[in-house]
Amino acid sequence: MQNILSGIRVLDCSIAMAGPFAAQRMGDMGADVVKVEPVTGEWQRHAPAGGAAGNEVCVSFLSLNRNKRSLAIDLKAPEGKALLLELVKDADVFLQNYRPGVAERLGVDYATLSAINPKLIYVSMSGYGEDGPYRFHPGQDLLLQGMSGAMMSAGVDGAPPSAAGQYLVDAITAYSAFEGALAALFHRERTGEGQLVQVNMLDAITTIQMQELSVFTVGGVPQGRSAEPHAHSYIRSPYGVFATADGYITLAMASYAKLAELFGDPFFEGLEDQRDGWRLRDEIFAKVRENLVKRTSAEWLEAMLARDIWAGPVYGYADLVDDAQIKHNGTFVEYDHRTEGRVKVPGFPIRFSKTPSTIERGAPLVGEHSREVLEEAGLDAAAIDKLIGAGVVKQHG
């Protein structure tokens, strides 16, 4: 028995969670997924969540890479790159989540690969977008959770913001990439042409909050928190939301050597990231909290970004809607609804280079299109009127 994606070849050049998770979904549906990884192994092989190192394969990698075959090559070597380019000739989907600019430096960008195989679906995943003011900011799950406004929709009013208990943004981005790849394959079946599909984490986590953000932007209802808090138990310290002198920031898995330099605190000197991150988890968290209240959020974020420490702001919806990257991305769209007037809502997290998404209709009224749909199905006016009269069908207006 063939699965729905049998015969589809996927080259998975992604790392961590979002990319591998998207490729795994395709593999689960029957695609032949070739995981192209360095000879030393993909990053996730060496970063076990919860310290679950496994025997030879850590649980993190195990959970995200089933239904794949591993091809370990060095893409920086001319021979390794030549192998990949040869595989591209017969591939259907190429998926990568390199930092912006890396694909071009490696010579595996869309322009290069589509010239080799015009039918290729090229899925490019990023943290904040392929360009814009946050192009080079670290795109890590917790940082995007904080920026998305979602943390201010949960937890106790007046208490510090809390993260979701899942790698929420990674998962949503994975599903967006998976959806985009399938849609592009469908387009190719119709037309024979491949295309570039772009997905970023910021738009993915923003648009998944369709109801909440529409209540804020259209309904004008302010955010208010009054729920139970959440926490995550499988990431080494420090990993969480921390108070500063004037607000909160997110901080994820910082190097202790960098923290020692940043804070000027000898406590962090000599600590080993993976071992002590678990052994001294509570002590490290408390020490980070103690240091961060000494300066403002803006001061810390500037200093951390300069040191490539994964940190970001904690937004509410008002901050998110007004953010420079959100505006640059066109994350929110506006249109005229026949009964609601001009509305502003989250738009499209997936960018198709040749088949862009558009809003052709607003949310329909009850039975607004009953008649036209039934007419297209072959029913005549009399038959439709009879169904409407009997209450079997409703036609608005």
C-alpha cells in the first residue's frame, strides 16, 4: 500500500525542532525523507532535552527524525556540495532553516537550486523573516513566545509572565512549513512549476492567535490575565522570563562564560553548560534573577545581542501590533467586511513566491452562499427554494 506522499523525495537540511518536525510529517505520510546532516551529526543529536541522552540517539533527535534516512556529508567541501546538488536534480522538496545568508554562502539558496531543478519546492524557515530589522536576531522558541504577546494571555494577573509547557512556536512553525510544502506540491501538480515557500516563527506564532488578536484589534477588548501559570521542566537553566529594572525579558540557555562576562559575577566562572545547567539549576536561575534586576530591559537586550546571548522582549498585544518587524513583514492585514466594516487581523504565515495568499471574502454570514453553492452543484432555483422553505437550507438575506 502506498501512502499519500509515496514517490515524493524530500531533502531535509534543517536542524533543531521546527524543520525536522515538518520533514518528519512528510515522512510519516510516505515521503522519502533524506536527512542531510554534517558528518559530526545534526545539532539536536548533541543537545538532549531533559538530559535524556539515550544510548546512541538522544530522545530529542529520536522524536523529530523518524521515517528518514541519514546522509552525512560536509557541505563545506566541494565534493559534499556536489553530492547535494546531484540529489537536487530529482528532489521534490528541499527544506532548510539556516540563519539568513548561510544558504547563499553554501551555494544552496533557492536561485541556485531552482536553476538545477525548476520543479523544486524550496521551503525556507527563519526566526523573524528573510529580511527586516530582526533578520539576524536569534529565532528560539522561548524568545518568540515572549515577543508574541501570548505570555500576557496566561498566568495570574500581576505575576511574572510564564512560558508554555511545550516548544509551542517550533511546533506551529513546523506545521506551517508542512502546510506550505503540501500546498506548493499541489500547485505543481496543476502547473508543473516549483516555487519558494517562506515561513518564519514570528508570523507563525502571531497568526495562530487569530481569535485572541482579532478580539484585541477588531473587538477592542484589552488583554487581561487570570489563569493558572505554566512552566517548562526540560531545559537547562537559565530558561525563562526574568524581571529587569523596568519590565521583563526572556532568556534562553545562555553560556555561563558569557554570563560571567556580562554580569561580572564570579559565580558563573568555570561552570559547564550542560552538566551544571542541570546540577545547579535552581541556584543558577536565582543568580541570573538577582543580576537582571539591576538594569533596564533595553540595556540588557542590547548587551546580550552584542554577545549573541539568546534573549528577547516580553510583549503584550499592543507592543506586538506596533513592532517594526511585524510591520515590515505585513503580518497583519486589513480588509472591508460587509457587516463589520474595516477589520485588521493576523494574515498569512506562509509566503509563496508564485501563488501568494489573498483575502477574497471575509468571514461569511450564515447561509450567505448557500444558493450559489447549490447552483454550482446542479440544483435549480425551484429545488433550492423548496429546501429553504422546509428549513433544510438557510440562505441569508
